Amino acid sequence: MSSSTQNADPVLGCIGCGNMGGAVLRGLAARHKLRLLGHDHTRAKVEALSPADNPGRVEWSESPEELATEANIIVLAVKPHQMADMLALIRPRLDASKLVVSLAAAFSMDQLRRGVDFLCPAVRVMPSLPALVSKGVFALCLDDPALSEKRKKLLLDLFGLLGMAVILPEDRLSAFSSLVGCGPAYACLFMEGMHNAAVTLGFSSDMARRLVAATVEGTARLALNSPESFADLRGKVCSPGGVTIHAVNYLERTAVRGHVTEAVLTAMRRDREMSGK
């Protein structure tokens, strides 16, 4: 790699601008000055990712090959069954100056590195749905020995702008997916129960939705900012003989906490079945 290439400002391009790919580009467009490119079947989908006050912030690439030529960080946000064909398509444009980042589940590091023909470093990133509002949790698998420390830091910084970014070895990604990737479904199911109760208590559906979502959001922020355990924070709401402790006792008698734990472990078992492990 030439010195000029090493020192060049990064250009990030994303192939596939659906939920996850679009969330990455939209979030970075609002929070980082690097040049951004996008390619999808529909040009309007890419153009919609630019901020209203900065149209064209995310530039349209006519083809995956064009994007792979111009970008030095190439994010692949396509379906796992499309990955092999997409890698074959862009492979002639790859060299050591490039970095390929896969957002696809169930496409291993070995498959990814072979897919780029070892021409450049490759990284797996597991996102989560709240990335759509830049509150995602991202697991970065940085196991490729060709990946420099400088590039590792750059990726952590970029994905950190979109929420929380953590480094995990590949053998922990299934656990991450079962806990964090599936997590919004668990949280939404719990919130649905609270919403139903709120409507029963006389709140309008819209008011109930906003009250429940704000309660969960505030509690999550409190937990992130506090060194106290979840149990300790829960105890702050449970006055002796009060309303909350009666409700918590009911949840404990019906084993809600244990059911949540088992749900995560069930997801993990299914993930292993699907990956043949």
C-alpha cells in the first residue's frame, strides 16, 4: 500500500441500504465528516439517507463495482445468501488498501476472508435494531490478523457513533445475537404487556405507548449511567409494603425472570442448530 493511500481520508461505502445498511449511512451522515457512498437497487433509497439540510451527503454509486473502486471501507449489508456472489462481483476491485465489513449473520470469518481472496482485511459486525435511531449495540469481530490497530480503532470509533461498539471473538457472536440481536423483541414483548395494562387502566393507546416507551428508555439510561446492579436499582422503587413490591412479587411467583433467561438460552440453542454447531 502506498504512503498516499495509507494517509488518505477514509471513504466509506455501503452496498445494500435497507434497515441496517441505511442506519449506518444515515447515522454517520449526521455525525461524521467522512465521504459516504451508497448502492442499492433503488437510487431513491440511497438519496433518502442524506440529511434534509444536506442533500447528496450520501452519494449514489451506480454499481457495487463502482462503489468498491472508490471506497476504502466497503460495508456489505446484503443477505447472507447473497454474500458469496457480491464478494465475487467486487473482488477484482480489492487490494490491501481496502477493508471489507460484513453485516451479514451466518456468514463466517472464514467464508468472508476466502470471499475477499485474502486480498484485504475483513471484519464481521453484528448490529441491532436500535441502530435505526443511532442507539444500536454492535459486536465487532476483529479476528483477521491482517487488520491493523489503526483500522481497528477507526471501526470502533465509527460504530461507536451509532451507539455502543464492543469487540468480540467470532465464537461469541452467537451469544451476542441471542442476547442483543434478539433483545429488542424481548423488550417489545414486555412493553406490549405494559401497554395493554395501561389501556385497561383508561389511557389512550397512543398515550400508553409513549408512557411505556419513555419509562423503559429512562430506566435503560439510568442503568447505563449507574454502577448499581439491576437488583439494586429495582430496590429503589420497591418501598416496604408498597405497591411496587406487590407487583414484583407476582412477577417472581410467575417466574418471569427465569422465563426471560430461558428465552435467551433457547435463542442461543436455535442459533447453534442453524449454524450446524
